[in-house]
Amino acid sequence: MDNTTQTNRSLVTGTFRDPVAANRYYSSLRDRGYTDDDVHVVMSDDTRERYNRNVAEDEIEQGSKAAEGAGVGAAVGGTTGGVIGAIAGIGGAVLIPGIGAVAGPLAGALAGAGAGGAGGSLLGALVGAGIPEDQAQVYENDVKDGGIMVGVHPKDDKDRTYLESSYTEHGADNVYYYDAT
């Protein structure tokens, strides 16, 4: 999907500081029927690496205590795969030097713009997706500071209201709605 098409779609965005909360939110979006064409996920390389290490350590810990905590392990394991799956390659995720890991329609926009060039910046991609420059700068700073930005194209106005409250319920900061109409 190109930037022109992205700006014709409304977008609800927010930043998560906690990867587990981001995973839960991502999983809830998938359960609600959202696809890779509807969801953007952006995190820095450092955040992705730290998160991958934590998940690996968590899986080792869970595996060693499988008998005593099988139910807890299943609950935690079920939520930790969401963002990792998106960033690891599901949905055309790309690793962009200087920006980080990007999944969803923004990944294509950034790759197409040429990472590293002026058009290949996260700020440029967010502005191209319809987010005003001042809000896009907030998200770029959040990602640089270890946050995970998630953006969703709502299906309709009712769903937009759900998404905005859902971000808050899952612990997101800087929730923003861009109306493309």
C-alpha cells in the first residue's frame, strides 16, 4: 500500500511503553479481525532486541517450570507472540537502519521511499500516513525512547471509538486520531 492510499484512511495511533501491553493490544486487534493491511507497528532496533531477549528468557523460564505453572505459561505465551510475529516477518515487516523495525503499511512506505533518505525517515512516513508533523514528532521521539507505536485504520466510526478507549485500557500514551474524511 502506498502513502497516497494511507492518507485516505483514518488512523488511530498510540505508544506503548510496556511490550507485554503492546502484545495484548496487538492480539486484541487480530482477534477483532484486523489484518496486516490495517495495523502499523514501529519500534527501535534496541527495543526489538531487548524484547526478543526478554521473550527468549521468559520462554526458558516457563519451560523449566512447565509442570508447576502450565496454565500461567499458556496465558503468558499466548500474548508474547503478537508483536514478535509482526516484527519478525509477518506482514512484510522490515528492519530499517536508523528507524528500527516496522510492520504494516508503513513498512512498505518506508522501504519504497528509500531508508536513510529524507523521505525514508519515520517522521516522513508518519506525516505521509496523515499524522500532523507535531504529533508525528512525538511518536518518533517515543520510538527512539523505547516505546512501541501502534497505528490502526478503524473500520468505521463505532470501531474508532472502541479503538481509542481500547488504547487507554491497554496502557497506551499519546493516543491520537487522524480523520481522513
